Amino acid sequence: MPQSEKSVIEAHAYPSEEKVSILEVQKLSKSFGGVNAIFDLDLDVKEGEILGLIGPNGSGKTTFFNLVSGLLKPDRGEIRFQNKKITGLTPDKICLAGVARTFQIVKPFFRMSPLENIMVGRAYGGTSPARNREEARRDAEQILAFTGLAGKKAPRAGMLNLNDRKRLEIARALATRPKLLLLDEVMAGLNTAEIEEAMRFVKEIREANITIIMVEHVMKAVLGISDRVVVLNVGEKIAEGTPDEIASNQKVIDAYLGEEMYA
């Protein structure tokens, strides 16, 4: 990709080949009405990796994202981002620290253009907000180009198809210049060609030195681009390993992959 397009979203250069932990979760727990959504979860995410997070519906994946991004407060446990405790911080403070997320049900500002949607992210959120409207517009133009939406500047966001709305959801998150990006079901509802395109796009984001945790039910994508996969079931981690290790893990097959492998 052209350097001018990459520089707007690139969070930082990793100082060495030896990657350190960017996110550390210890004994994280959250329950709702006595039901454990997340229970004693330990997780370590390295700089620059794509971590796939999978599991059946109700396994706690979105709850985990809500805890990391500050939408929920844990009952107990600790979350550390770049070795700083972020447990219980508000979403805006976590975003300012360098964590951004997408949502499975995308809700852009429907009456605003895609460009204006991204400008909001550059102006008000993230590690280095734009200093003025002109800078926000210039950066948003480059993010549109990076996300493949350069030709979709004029229409209202509500006029975009599902694939482009998902791209816009990612673009708005990238506008905050995150170091860690949480992707929630960005490939759900896409056709085969769109999934292939989305897989390439996620890898391009990683090339911009952004670490990614990806919740996804499309197993072709998770196993195809993740460096490591963590499997949740009823709020607990039941397996962790390389895509090949997870695909052949009988416990995972019984709990999840038997239903989802060919979905």
C-alpha cells in the first residue's frame, strides 16, 4: 500500500523482533444474574499478532470485548494494556490509551457521509486526535483509500451495502489510531469473495503495526489468518494454540468446530 495511506493509521513501529505483551488478562470474571459469562480467564496477547477468539454463541466472546473496551466492568480480575492497568476505565479513556473496537451490528451515523463518519473518529477519539477540521478531513481521505471506500465519499452512510458498512465500521475504529484493534464479527453475512477480500484487509491492518483480536464464526478466516487461536466455552478458555492445533483438538471439535467448521 502507498506509504501515505499507511502512515495515518500506523500506531507505532515495534522496537525489536522480540514481541512483548500488549494485552494481559488475569483471572477475569463477569457474571449476569448468577450465570458466568467470563470465568477466571487468563489471556496474553503479543504485539503484532492476530489472535482469533472463537466459541459457540453465548461463550463469552462479546462480553470479553465489552470488558476490554470498558463497556462493562469486571466482577474481578485485571486487564493490563501495554503494562498499564485499564481495568474498569471508561471507554473513552481506554480508546485514548490505544484500544479500538468494532461492533457486530454496525451503526454508523447514517445521515452523514462515510468521510464525515471517519472525520468524527479523527477529531474526537484516540491516541492523537486531529488538531483541526482540515487535518481530520485529510486523514479521513487517506483512511477511506486504505479501507477501499475512496469511491464512497458522497453518499450517506445509510446507503452503503453490508460489506461497505463493515468496512466503514473498521475505518472509524482505525481513525482513532489504535495500537490494539478488536474486530467483532466483521465477516458475518459476507459472501465468499467478500470474505477473501476481508481476510486480506485484516492482514494489511496488521502490517500497519496494529495488533488484532478477532472474534469470528467464519472458520476459514480464523484458521487462515490467525497466528494463534483461543477457544471459549461457557465463559471459560478450553483451548489455545496454533490454527492447526485448534483444528485437530478433539475437545474443540466436540464443543464447537463440529458445528461451525464448514459454515
